[in-house]
Amino acid sequence: MFLAIDVGNSNIVFGFYDERRQAWTHELRVHTSRELTVLQLEKEVHLYFLENGIKSDEITHVGISSVVPEINHIIQQFCKEYLEKICYLIEGKSYATLKVSTARPNEIGSDLMCNVAAAYERFQTACIIVDFGTALTFTVVGEDGKILGVNIVPGLKTAIKSLFSNTSKLPEVELKMPKSVLGKSTSHSIQAGILYGYTGLVKGMLDTIQKELGHQCRVIATGGLSSILTTLQDEFEVVDRNLTLEGVKLITLANQPSN
């Protein structure tokens, strides 16, 4: 079993890939905290293992993508002490063995590179990866696998949190697509404004990118919030929540040929 750990700004995602079934079978999400300790992590994972019948000795490889370097040592220590595994931490030099490349390997987030690696492995041609996370990102890959550029805007949750935290009378609302774009209440108005607004943002960004490139691209969506904007289903060829985890697996194994 391969364990992919995706350390993001909002959550640490533990994804478990069963080689026999060739599928991601389990996923654990732990809130990202700069004060996280190894003991806290061990308790969370141990309980999850018990509830799902997972044994640590079933794990053969561990790969980590992290955009929160302050807690990398905690994750690595957890893997060594609890899982008794030396994990592979993805970094700039990790991409040398891949079909994809970037001009600034140490600047672009490893999560985006994992998305790119997995998407290009699937399509083998120009593509755009739309990642609905803490930030909403558009990563553009050329036909040769080279990253042409990245666009970043605040994510859905970030936008809603910013709205209610900076105003005294606006409530925090559920991220749920309303049936009408015309708000009939305060909560409905916020949902309609944010979700239909982001629908237009995504469509407009994809259209602008492809017009500048002069050709159409394969478009794939990922991220925990990728399924919320149901109005975008025709814009994406594929919606794959596990794309980042797949990239972690691909990059890790590509850098461990002996295994």
C-alpha cells in the first residue's frame, strides 16, 4: 500500500493506494496547524487505522508533498517513529526524472507539480489543471510537458471567510450551489454571488488562457471543492479529487527506481 501525504494550508491529507485493487481506498484529513505535534498526529492516525482495519506494516512507500515547510519535520518524524518508514519529501530536484518540467522548480508549489505530473501522465498533451483548494489555481502545461504559467486567486472558502469575517452583519454560509442566481435572503445572496461569480471566473479564465495559447487544452479539475460548482461540469473533461495524491505517488516512485 502506498501512502501519499499532501500537506496543504488547510488540511493534511493522507491518501492510501491499494496496489492490488489499483485504487485510492482510504482518505484521512487532519487540520493543518503550525503547532502540530508528532503525538497528536499519531493519535489521529492510530484511531483511523483501527476504525478502517489498516495496519502500518501494509504500507510499503510514503511520499510527501508539502506547502507548509514549518511542519515538515513533524511529518517526517511521525513516519519514522510510527510507520517505521523513511518518507520521500518532494522538492525541486524531484522532477528531473519526469516528463514534465518548470523553469523554477524550487518556486512552484509541490502540490501544483504533483497535479501537473498526474495530469500530463494521463493526457500526454497540453492541459489546464484547475485546483479548488485554499487557493483556486490554474496551471497551464504545454504539449511538451513544460509548465507555461500559473494563475492564483482566493479559493471559495477563503472568499466566503473573508466576506463574513470582515463584515459585522454578514453570516458565514454553507458552500452549496443555489438554484437561482437571484438571492432571496442574505445567505442565498452570498451563495449566489460567490458560487455563480466563481462559475463565471473559471469559465472566463479558461477561455482567456486558451485564446492566448491559440488552441484548446484538455481541462481537469481537482481539489476538495471541485464538485461544488455543478454549473461547471461541462467545462471539465475529468474531475479527479485524487489528482494530487496520484502525483505524489508518481513522483515518489519515479525517484525510487530500486523499489
